[in-house]
Amino acid sequence: MSERDEQVGYDVHGTEAKWLPVWQDLDLFRADDASPREKKYALTMFPYPSGDLHMGHAEVTALHDVIARYWWLRGFEVMNPMGWDSFGLPAENAAIKNDAHPAEYTYANIETQFESFKKFGISFDWSRRLHTSDPEYYRWTQWLFLKFRERGLAYQKFSPVNWCPNDQTVLANEQVVDGKCERCGAEVTKRELNQWYFKITEYAQELLDDLDVLSATWPDRVVTAQRNWIGRSEGAHVDFVVEGRPEPVTVYTTRPDTLYGATFMVVAADAALAAEIVSDAQRPALEAYVEEIRKASDIDRLATDRPKSGVDLGVTATNPVTGEQIPVWASDYVLADYGTGAIMAVPAHDQRDLDFARKFDLPVRRVVDVPGADNPEETYEATTGGGAYVNSGPLDGLTDKAAGIHAIIEQLAAAGTGEGTVNFRLRDWLLSRQRYWGVPIPIIHCPTCGEVPVPYDQLPLELPELKGADLKPKGTSPLAAASDWVNVDCPECGGAAKRDSDTMDTFVDSSWYFLRFCSPNDDTQAFDPAVVNAWMPCDIYVGGVEHAVLHLLYARFFTKVLADMGLLEFREPFAAQLNQGFVINQGKKMSKSLGNGVNLGEQLSEFGVDAVRLTLVFAGPPEDDIDWAEMSPSGSLKFLTRAWRLAGDVTSPAGTPLVIGGGDGADVPLRKHTARTLRDAAELVEGYRFNVMIARVMELVNATRKAIDSGAGPADPAVREATEVVAMLLSLVAPYTAEEMWERLGHPAGVARASWPEVDPALLVEDAVTAVVQIQGKVRARLEVSPDISEADLEALALADDNVVRALAGGEVRKVIVRAPKLVNIVV
Ligand code: ANZ
Ligand code: ZN
């Protein structure tokens, strides 16, 4: 026992040690698929096993657990599963460093985190535990890949990857720091490789549309981030004939109405098109330029404040409406894989085009006269708004942007040189990684038969056992160098063939784990559709906002595909979502370099699990950041001790089930307080206002203390009721203290599965207050009203009162001043 424990009399660590094994035996949170009770699925994002749990894990699981435990208390059958997203690069890097197997690092960390989660008292159903790096799991990830491929949703295409010329290896985006290799500092270049993609773009419109429904229950910022990521825009395709090229070059534009002002064209310098149309004289200049820009990221390339660069391709194009010959340039500000990779430049009305025109002295023609704006022909500022069309042939005279767009699209369609179209920013999902520690892609490449899937009955296709030395970069992906593994006979023709040597992005693993949790041990299928359809969609998904886009979008995409396969009866996996803030310290994000990290283990040994959990949940609204330096876990511990003491003081006998209002001779105000706290707690938890719920419990603890010491006394049934409700509500955040209280109150272990008390409805009827109605300062009526009546209701009630009507006698009411619930003042 530490000194602190002795001081307060409540043995925090002894209590933890006492209940942990008891809970393990009781197995309180095992979700029963066959239960007749209504089901709730509480999901929280599963972690990557890097070291032990940290403050962030503690926060998110503590918040999440409030909801899961609340549902149990309310009588639902709750599934609250947990597992590990256990493939990925850090394990591979650690293995290289220590010449070990990535599995050693991975599974050792998983065990550490598992023990910590248990000790942290989260109500996980551990019978559903899974690890995405287990062959029992990834067998089905491979199965899904093959099913997607059969539906035309997984395909291969050449595309550039980050390449370190020194290490001779492909780098993940996160291994490229400021354009340099994270390991050796060499300049990273791009290299074309055949890569696997999931065709998520096929679902772009549905992924966007369904956000309208989700916006009711998902955080706004997540919905907005997804909308922006999908990036739907309406515009037009316009065909430009380029000299020396039989088929026209199509551009994508959101402003086809500015076509009369298109004074040059720009194509993405690194797209095949540029090399196809460039004149012989300009080819060397283009090649040199492409070499130079390969290093820049897309974000840099699109930045408006970046100096423009480019190369004249030495050819002209014909503006389809003016017939003018306009120059064609190549630049990096046009992206190869957006729209068509070619644009019509309208410098007067697009800032990037104007910057480019000024830099290379290209013509600028205003075609929209934007009211109040300077003519961009004479400035450095493009005008982007609507206005009267000028220099625009048949559009001249129109003043409305929508009308202009409509008119030009009609004109282009009639001439056969363009059409209205919809464009999405969303790209297909590049899922292949040239790494070892991931799911092997179950494809065999045969010189005769081409791409051949690994037969379903040969899944899982397991990873070969490679260790640190084999994982070092050697110019190919580690699997390509594992010759025993990579060389196989073709399943179709029996000839010599090679396995695909890439592994899958770990986002693939996490795109369906919530389905697997429903039938985690099924070895005949990825999941049991009947069981999944009974549990899902998840009723809540708690996790970090950093997953607002990719993970959530991918999981939604998988769900839609599986619904189209007839396996799921729903098309959205997560009905509601809650994002927690960050735990920070002294105003800053915790980081190694700042040395301001807060160690979870140290906090737990100093204050105990419950005080840390309580502090995290009580800190504020779940979405807000928590500055640990401003928190008081010792204050939390003091409060828990106060609550715990109550349970020791209660002297009336235990009865079950608890009914608030169950015994006679009780302290009625305390009883009402308990009833209201219970009612409000439900509403507060359901509204994710956990901190307010705790504040209400604190008030109830104070009221109960007062009743024991200077009121009804410890034997009063209302004191027991209040204390039992405190224990139950505390079990949502401080399970050890709550369990200990429950035992002291004379109950068998398992407060977390107690049933939510019945409340005598009479206790919830609010006492009425008297409102005075004055006319010209004279009291004319007294009304009995509820203490929480709104101003509007009180005013209406006053004006309808018989005495008031009589006193007004048809006079004109000039002003009504309302101070709910006590006063209405009428001026005539
Ligand atoms: C002419 C024009 C005139 C444009 C004007 C804008 C304003 P969003 O809304 O993002 O879809 N664009 C098209 N393809 C591009 C590419 N591959 N790389 C860079 N820019 C590209 O934007 C579409 C607009 O971005 C298009 O409309 C095009 O410029 C540019 F007054 O065409 B616009
Ligand atoms: Zn073959």
C-alpha cells in the first residue's frame, strides 16, 4: 500500500488486484449471438501494436467504454470486441534493426497491450480477439481480394512509386521526408511499377450520396472531409484539335462558359500526352523539365503561391469556338491523373493560369465582366465570379454563370466538340506495397496464362519465414527475393510461374475487421452473413479524427461491395461515430523531441486505473483535447474515495432489483435527486456528454453524504438507493471502485451487469413554482408552472389567463417582459 492509499483508506491497487481475476472468471461481457435481447455493437478503432498502450489509447477506450457499459446496464446485448491491426512497416523496420522476425515484435507487443487493456478494465469481449496478421484472418483478406478481382474491382496498372536510388528500394510515402529517403537522406525519385488498385471510384457517387444520411450522426468535420476527398465537381469535357495529331485532346473544365477566353492549353508535363505531342525541337527541353519536377509532391504542385514553371511544347491547338490557334504548354501545375490531365487555360479567370501567363508572357482575354473587379487583362489578379459575358460570341448579353455554362454546353454538344460531365477527385485505391509484413497478394503471374489467381482451396497463401537480413532493401521487394516462395508452377498450365511479390496496404485489413468480429472463429467463411446482419451496422464507432478520410472511406467501400455481393443487408457500416480529441501536455502535442510525454503506466501506478479513467472522461466534451498538465488525477482519486466511503456507511439491507422509491420513511428530496440523476444520466450518455454526467454523479455523492451525516442517516432507504445509483453510474468510468462499492453494499460481483433501476414516476414530477403576472406594475394573476417552463410558454400562458384577459380589457399590449419561471410583466 502506498502512502497515499493509507491516507485515504481506499486501497486502489489492492482493489484492482482483487477484482481483475474475479472479472476474468465471471466473463461479464461475452456477447451472445443468440441472445433474445436487442443488440448493440460498440466498436472502437483497433490499435497497431507498437509498444505498450499510451495515453491516447487510454482516452479513446475510456470514452468508448462509457457507451458500451451503459448499454449493458440498459439491458442490451452488447458486442464490444477488440483486436490488433498487426501488419505494417514499424514491425518490419524493427525486425531489420534487430535481425529478428517481424512477428516477434508484433506478437510480443500484442501481449503487452492485451494485458494492459485488461488491467484498464475495458469491457471488451475477449473471446472475439483477432489479429490481422494471423493466417486465419488474412486468409479471408485474400479471399476478399480475389472476389473483388472477379467483380472487376481489383486490377493492375503501371504507376509511379517513390524510389530510393541509393537503397535501391521502394519507399512508402511516410518514409519520404522532405523529398529525401528517411533511411539514407538520398533524393527520392519516382519509378514506374505495375501496381494493384481497388476501383473505389466506381462507388464515388454512392459514397458521396450516403453522407447526406450519415451527416445526422457523424461528426461534421468527418463528413466534410469525406465530401472534399471525394471531390465531386460538375463541368464539361471540351475537345481541342492539336496540330499533328489525328484525335483531339480533351480537357476537363468546371468553367466551360469561359471558353472564349482560353488563350492557351496546358498538359501535365509528366503525362504520356506531353511526350506524344511535343515538337522535335522542344523534346529535349520537355525531358529535362520532367526530370526536374518528378521530385515535387502533388500538394506542392497545386499550390497557388508556387512560382510557375513549364515548357512550350512547340505545337498549337484550335480553340473550338473561336477557331484561334493557341499555344500548348506543359507544366507541373496540371496533374496527370486528375480530369484528363490537360486543361484549357483561361488566365483572366483562373489565378494559376494568370500567373503562368504573366510569367511566360501569354495573352490574357477577359470574357466575364465581374462587377466591381478590375479587368484582369491589366492586373495580376484573375476574377473568378460571375458577371456579364464579353468577347464571348453568342454568350454576350448573358449575365448568369449557370445560364452561361448551360448555353456553352449546348453549343459544344451541337458541334460535337464537347459535353457536360461530372468529375471526382477521388482516385482508385493503390493497395500494393513492396513490403514483407503484410498480406501476400494471392496472384500468380504466368508467362503463358497471364494473371492467375491462387485457387481458393490453397488459401491462405502464407508468408514465407523471412528474418531481418532478408528484409533489407535489395532492389526488389523482400518477397521477390525469396526464391523458394516466389517460384511456383502455374495452377492453370503447370508451367514455371512467379507469385506476385507485393503485399497489401494495411488499410485493406482494417476495411473489414468489424465484420470478422461478428464471427471471428469461422473457418469456413470470412464472416457469417446472418450473424453480421444481426449485429450490424455498428451502433457507435469511436476513434480518432485522423481516420476521417481513408480508413472510413475504405470501410464504407468494402461494405458497399459486399452488399452488392449479396452478403450484407446494409450499405453503411457505422451508424454513428464519435471522435475523441488528443491528450496533450503543457499545451503541446506529446512528443519524444519535446520530452513532454506522459507515461500511462506511471499514471496508473500513481493514481490507479479508475482515477486516470475518470480524469480522462471528466476532462470535457469527448471531442476536446485534454491537457494533462491541467488535469488533477489526484482530485479524481479523492472523489472516488468519497464515493467508496458512502458504500461503507450504508446500513440498510440490500434488496434486488433496485427501485428508486421502493422503501418507506425515506428522505424524499434525496430520493428525487437520485431519480433525476438517473434520468439525466441516460440522456447525457446518449448525447455523449459524459463529463456532465459525472458532474451529476458528484452532486449526488455530496447530497448523499449530507443525508448520512446530518439528515436521514445511514439506515434510510433513500441513502441506499442513492449510493447504489452512484455505484452503477460510476461503473461506466471507474469499474474497480464501483465493484468494490457494490460488494460493500452487499451485492455479488458484477455491478456492470446490474439492471438499470426502475424509478417511481411520481419522483420525476417537478414541483410547481408560482409565476406572478403584472400589468402596469399591478399583480393581476398567479400561475402554477413547471420550474423549467420556457419564456415563450410562460408568456402564452399569462396572456391566456382569464384574470389577465379581463384586466387588459381589449387594451393594446405594447411590451411583455418575461423572466421565466417567476415573472411576467405586461405594458399596455
Ligand atoms: C478552365 C477554367 C476557367 C477553370 C476558370 C477554372 C476556372 P475542380 O473544381 O477541382 O474539379 N483543372 C482541370 N484538370 C486539371 C488538372 N489535371 N490539374 C490541374 N488543374 C486542372 O477544378 C477543375 C478546374 O481545375 C478546371 O476548370 C481546370 O481549370 C482545372 F475560370 O478550366 B478550369
Ligand atoms: Zn500458366
